[in-house]
Amino acid sequence: MAGLLFNVELTNPSFVIAVLCIIFNPLFWNVVARWEHRTRCITRLFGSPFVGCYFVGALLIFLAIFRSHCFTEAMKSQPHLEALETPTAYYLGMILVGAGFVLVTSSFLALGFVGTYLGDYFGILMEKKVTGFPFNVMENPMYWGSTANYLGWALLNASPTGLILTAIVAFTYKVAIMLEGPFTEKIYQNKEDSRKRK
């Protein structure tokens, strides 16, 4: 990792913007989700938890696209690493992008739009925990699939900048999981407790 840092200009504006986007996205959706869960302000604003959830989901999709754009621009603005310009690195990058795509897409299909984009914080709860593919393979497959996409993209571009940014993505997702996991469990536990009392 230290060797990679010598090939990355950490003060480059495009690198700084990419880092800020990577950190901002999960921070934003966690703050908005908890605020909505506590106040129902977005639901009241749109008159429906579903409309509010779709609005926030659309906003999160835009932020994800912008983050990917900034990630790519940061890689373009800095040098490539010759040691990564090998067929092995290239094919590994292709495999990671493919695996990431499968994990992200199958997660979305299993959860649906509302399940993916904070529906539980809007009070739109699933009947039971999703346990089919890819959730039977790993916890949080959408986050790790997204991380695999970024890692694959960095390898395909032989970019030390991309590798550093991917490490930041992985760390940020790990923090997000630590924040979201217990809170989501609590939401569903409250639902179960409420059902038992009836």
C-alpha cells in the first residue's frame, strides 16, 4: 500500500473530490434514512412513504453515478502503473467487474427498488429477511459487489489511484455496515415485537 501511495498525488483536486464523494454517499444516506425513520418528514412532504422512498432512491442513484464519474476522472488525471499493465491484472479486473455486476444486480433483484433504497427506514418492511442468492453467499453483497466493481475498474485501468480509492470505498462501506446492520435489525425486531403483542 505504501508503494502505491508514491504513485498517487493525494492533493490532486480530482482525487480529493473522488474521496469526498466516496465518503459523502453512505454518510448522506445514513443520515437521511435515520432522519426519515425518526421524523417521517420525507413521507409527509411527498404524502406517501413509497413516493418519498422512490425520490430518495433516485437521488442516491444520481449520487452513485456522480461518484463513479469522479472515481474515473481521478484515475484519468494520474499516471498508470506499469506493473499493473499485464494480461493477468487485466483479466482479473474483468472477472472482478463481472462478479461485482452479478452481486449488485442480483441483490437489487432480490430486494427490489424499495428494499434496496431504504424502504425499511420509510416503514416499508419486507415480510421476511431475504436469504436467497446472493445473500446466501455473503452478507451485504451489494456493498461488496460495488467494491469489486471499483477494484476491477482500477485494475483494468492499471491505476494505483483507483486501487487507493477502492480501499477507501471498502473502508467506508465497512463503517456503513457497522452503522446500518444493528439499526436495521432493531427496526425488524420492533416489527416482530409489535406482531407478537397483537
